Amino acid sequence: MLKDSLKTFCIPETACSFSAQEPELLRVELRGRSFRLWQIEAPLFDKEKAASPQFYDNSVGDGKLRLHNVSIPTVVFMPVQSKEKAPAVLVCPGGGYNYTSVEAEGYALCSYFNSIGFSAFLLNYRCPQQRQAACADAARAIRFIRYYAAEFNVDAEKIGVIGFSAGGHLAATVSAPAGEPYPAEDEIDKLSFRPDYTALIYPAYLVTEEGQIAPEFAVTEKTPPTFIVQTEDDGIAVENALFWYKALKNAGVKAEMHLFECGGHGYGIADRPGIPVTGWQKLAEKWFKLRINELSIPAFSKEVRS
């Protein structure tokens, strides 16, 4: 049975229709719909910043759109066509918390996840420089997807998150939180905001200058399995990946890390001919499928061979 309350979260310009009864038809109707994460004013709302209108631009000059001045956080639903409940991924673009790289690290990734059997949700979190509010948005988004899992035809126990740069910081805040991101307000907030699997792609702000895990995190055995990609020449510092992986290992969390010699920062899934980091998503695809197929991994560590 569909929850009619989902209609109230659908923003007017993408008004929702739930006339279809078959899951695959319903997903077609909902494709590209934007859903506000709160019906009423979001917690940590900044009225001064909300006065500036939201807009897209390409001020960097690379042909990729970026989204600025988000004051009403939303998720955009990009479903995979499937009669069965699909695994899902919340996509968190980067942008230094100044804007979100909504095209290169957003829609491009949603399309890629659709191609490998995952429904995707693009998170438009609050910016600029509203880090605590953005963290609340990420947590609410996981809860929102989980609460309306039946409506979205996704598996409530197979909801992951992937984040890039500042979006990697967001993904980490819901994966290894040191506390509650915002006060609970409704039935949705009774659900867990911790994802079932996490991918951090050239993550930022995870460690301090002293090489310690940042204070907003608590990496424990409850932190979900994690996939990490970064390059040694990343200006954000490869230590974000190194120290996060070490913290995961110390906590006994399953983790896979790929460090590449070069590639810099902000490459998304774009092709950079001759650069080793190009194609990292093929490695991630195997890892994601390992998570959702619930395969038992043999205890290779027991083998002693040469």
C-alpha cells in the first residue's frame, strides 16, 4: 500500500502521481521527481542564506553545472527499472560546501548506478557553508529513503551512500556519527540514518592537521563496510583515505581502499586518458555487488601458500 504522505513531500514543479500499480510502471512515473526532505522548515534553517535564490552555473568553465544557494534540501529519485526491490545509493556531490557539483558528481553517478542495477537518489544539500545543516540533510535523506522504501521499490536493508570530496565528508557523517545530527521530529526520524554500505571518493575533511580523525566522527564496529578511492597527488591530502582506512581496520570494519599515483581531485567518473585512476568505478561496481549479493567471503587468511 502506498503512503499518500509521500505526495506531500514532492515539490510542486515535479508533482507526483501514484496512479500506476505495477512497481516498474510506478518507477517510471516517479523518475526525476524531487522530494523535499522536510514538510515544514528544516532544522538548522538559515533565513539569511535562504534569502539568496538557488541557481545553476558553470563558473568554473569546464562545461559541468554546479548548484548554488540550496536552502530547501531535496532528493531527486533516479530509479532502476525492476520488478524486484532494488538496492539503492544516496549520491552526495562535492563542492567544498560552497555549491554542489550536481552534474559531474551527481547525475552522472546516478546514471551509472542505474546501469549496474541500483536505484539512485541525488542529494541536494544546503549550501553555501552550512556544514552542520548539510549533515542533517544527509541523515534525513537516508531515513526518508528507508521510510518510503516500498514506494520507491527499494530494499530498506540495502541502502548505501557515496560521496565525493565534501560529499565524502557527508557520507562519513552518516556512516560514523559522533552523535545525533538533529532533533527527531516525526515518524521518519525514528528510523536509522546509518547506511548499509559506504563509498568515499577523494573524501575531504576526515582528519585533522595532526592526523587524527575529525571530532565529528566516531568510527566503530557499527560503521558500515566502506570503499575508498583517492590519489597521492590529491590537493585535499591522501591522508584522508589513509587514516580513515586505518580507523576502519582498527574497528574491525570491512574496507577496501584504492590509492592511485595520480589523478588529482574532482574527476568523478570522467575519462582521463592514460591516468590510472580512470575507471575506478569498475572496481567499485564489484564491491557494491558483493555487498548486495550477501556472498560469504572465504577465509583466505587461513591459507598459507606460496
